[in-house]
Amino acid sequence: MAQHTPPLTAAEKARIAVLVGRMAKRSVAGEQVDCSDLERAMDRILAAARARAEKATRAA
């Protein structure tokens, strides 16, 4: 089941855009290139955004 994507700040959107660009650049190099470090970084950004959104809903 896919998790809901939380609202992202402008900085988070920019960081994700940079990571997606780096992933695309690596994928041009070939299928055997590892992108797991960039995927983990994106997961951390999304996890922080989810935590922030959850904290905001609890405070409201």
C-alpha cells in the first residue's frame, strides 16, 4: 500500500528535485549503477515531512 505523500516545503521540493536529477544522471550510465544511497536520502526527506505533518495535525 502506497503511503500518502505529505505536503512538502520549498526546500524539500528542491532537495528531491536535485536527487531525482542525480538519479537520472546515474541511470544514463547504465542499469548496473547503484542508486540506493539517493533513494534512502529521498526516503529520509519524505519521512521527515510525514513526521512534520503528523505533528502539525496533532497540535491543531
